[in-house]
Amino acid sequence: MASQGIVLVVVLILISLVALSFFVIFYKLIHVSQAQSQSISFLDRFWESKRLDEIYQSAQKLTYSPIAAVFCAGYVELSKVKKGKDGAAPGASMYDKIDGIENVERALARARTSEMTKLENLLPFLATVGATAPFIGLFGTVWGIMDAFLAIAAAGQADLAGVSQPIAEALVTTALALASAIPAVVAFNYFNRRLKVLNAEMATFANDYLNIVKRHFF
């Protein structure tokens, strides 16, 4: 009975992992898709517009776009730098100008790191499920088969009807482990690739925005 209870606990754990994995997969699919679609909309708006304040107002509405968030961070820091320059003494040195550019660059880098952290949320869970679920299922299978052989030893004879049921129940844990691990690994690799694309787009936009800022404000 203790062995059957342990196998049942393993089955319940694996069922929970299957349910949680599919929930995370669907959640991240919606999240990443919204981030990508809103980023495309923002980039179209950015290159079509001629005023940064108008772009900023539009970017604030695109709450799922990481590129829009990077722009907002750079715009806010640029506004601070401009206010500092306007209030500074005339004839500011080149060092002061370079320092202002570096402030904007650091703001863009911080925003990019923050957005990547948000996008990578829950991905470690998928990686953990993909790495550990097969071992949990193997533990349940081994325990169930061991219980079946102990039952044979106690009975003193091999009865196929009596042995097949516990072995089949033990193999259920392996099936559940694969049902949770395989989708988790596939989804992790898929989302990881899409996030690399978004990260590259954020880096490209940050460089383009910084060049525009240098050309027009410094």
C-alpha cells in the first residue's frame, strides 16, 4: 500500500506539472506575441513620426512592447538632460555633452535589461520541468516495478495477471513525465529563440535612437 501511495503521489505531481506547463506555455505565447506585434506597431509609428513627444504619447499606450519601453526610458532621460543643459551656464564643455549622451545610453541599457527580465519570466520553470520531469517519472516507474517484483517474491510464483497491472500503472508515470517534459523543452527553445530576436531588435533600436539623439541634441 505504501508503494502504491508513493506512485500515486508521483502521478499527482506529474499531472500538476503537465497542467502548469501548458498554462505557462499559453501565457507566454500570448505575452510574447503581444510584445512582438506591439513592437512592430511602435517601430512603424516611430519612423513615420517627426516629433519625439508624439511618439512618447503613443509608446505609453503600448504596454506590452519592450521596444516602446526602451524608447520611453531614453526619452525621459533625454528630457532630464535637456533641462540640465538649458539650466546650465552658457558654453558648456564637451565633457558635459558626452556625460549627457552617456546618461541616455545607460537609461536605454537599463530599460533593455529590465524588459528582457520581464520577457524571460517563467521560462526557467519550463527549463526546470524539462530537466526534472523525466527523473520524477523514472522514480515512479522504478518504484512501481520494484513493488511488482516484491509482490511476486511474496507470493512465491509469477502470475502475469497480478504483475501486469502494477507494472502498467508504474509506466503511467513515465508517460506523464514525457507529456510534461517534451512540450516544456520545445516551448522553452521556441520562446528563447523569439526572445533573442526581440533582444536584437531592442539593441538595434537603442543604437538608432542614440544616433538620432546625438545628431539632433548634441
